[in-house]
Amino acid sequence: MSKPIKDIIYSAGIFDGEGHIGVNEKRRIQVRVVNSSKELVDYFRGVWGGIIYTRKVKETDRTAYDFILSSKEEVTNFIKLVYPYLIVKKEQVDKVLDLYKDINGEDYF
């Protein structure tokens, strides 16, 4: 699924700074961006799909918004499009893809 280049590059930058990628308890890759800006996570959901969870941060009593991609199609699309523009998270993405292969015995895509 193609996206405007500005959305891809912007998303890569935000993911580099605010994002997380890992393998969840169901042995699936999950992409997350957590932020206090609802506008930011709404933007991510509008561009990439996924879901948003809202929670209170106990220490600060502020609201945090968790944007999550967990379907294989959404995660694959996100990784393939933002990967060339990642700086900080590129190595982490590589490690998670390797971990997925070790756990599941197959490449993610």
C-alpha cells in the first residue's frame, strides 16, 4: 500500500524518537508509538491503521496515548516503507526481525 512520501518520512522520524518495536507474547511483531499528544497518535492511526489505547500515567497524572500496530499486514507495510529513513531504530528493527525468525522458524516477510 503506497503512502505519500511526507507521511513516510515524518512517521520514520517520530518512530525513531518515540517508537518501539518488539515481539509480543503471541510471538508477533508489534510496533508502538506512545505520546501525550492525541493529535499525533490520531495522525499515525489515520496513516497506518492500528489501534489506540488511552491510559493515565500514575507518576504525572497525565494521559498517554499508545498507538499500536500488530497485524502482520500493517506491521509489514510500516516497516518496509519507513525502514530506509530510520536512523536510530534501524538496528532495533533488524534485531527484532532476526528474533522473530529465531522464535518462529521463518522470515517475517
